[in-house]
Amino acid sequence: MTQLLKPLLVAGLLLAGSAAVHAEDAAPGMPEQGMHMMDPAKRDAMMAKHLQALHDKLKIQPKQEAAWQAFAASMKPEKMEKPLMDDKATAPEKMESMMQRQQARMQKRLDALKAFYGQLTPEQQKIMDHLHGPHGMPRHPKKPDGAPPANG
């Protein structure tokens, strides 16, 4: 029984993962689960608002504007196109290809961040350092009472 159970479990997990990858967006009225599930127009508006708030907090000077524009452009999500994959590629090969594409996108963002960061004053760098939380992820503002903001 256990010899049959393990392959069935693996097949079920692969099928579930495949279904999730190929599933269409949630039906209208379904709750959205983060920016990646948002309507692109809403996501772009939220991103623009976030970038404007960062621009204002940093008090970007005119001489820093070109570096800011390059940085802001690098932060915008790229259109995710389905990559051309060899149907004969193995699952590890497909994942490695996906990882390489993601790493290339992140490298572009890192290069833009370094160029922008180099244009900031020490005070602006402190603000930027504070806003970038652990593991390079942006910090989310807390409520005045110190509690994190509610999701949703």
C-alpha cells in the first residue's frame, strides 16, 4: 500500500501545482491576495502612490531626479510573459530557467538601487535604510499605537 501511496501523492501534488499555475484569475468579487493578484490598473496606481510617498519622504532634489526616475522605473513590475519552454525540459530545468529570469530582473533592480542610493545624502540614505526592512523587503508603516496595519 505504501509503495502505491507515495507515487499517488507525488502525482497529486504535481497535478495540484500545475492546476494552480494554469488557473485563471479569481472570479470577480473574490478577495485579492496581494499585489500580484490585483487588477493591473489598481496595482499600478498603488505602486505610483507608494513611489510618490517615498519621493516625498526622501525630499528628492532636482539634481537627484534622473537617478530617482531610473530607480522608480526599475521598480515597476515587468509584464510577465510565458517563457518559451522546451516541452521536453525536466521540472528542475524549468525551475532553473525561471530562477535565472527572476535573478536577472532582481539584478537590474539592484543596479538601479545602487546608482540611486549613491546620489542620496547621508540623511536620505538613513531614511532609505530604515524603510528597507529585513531581507531587503520594504517595511510597512505601523499604526500610531505601534500595531502593524490590518491586512485588507
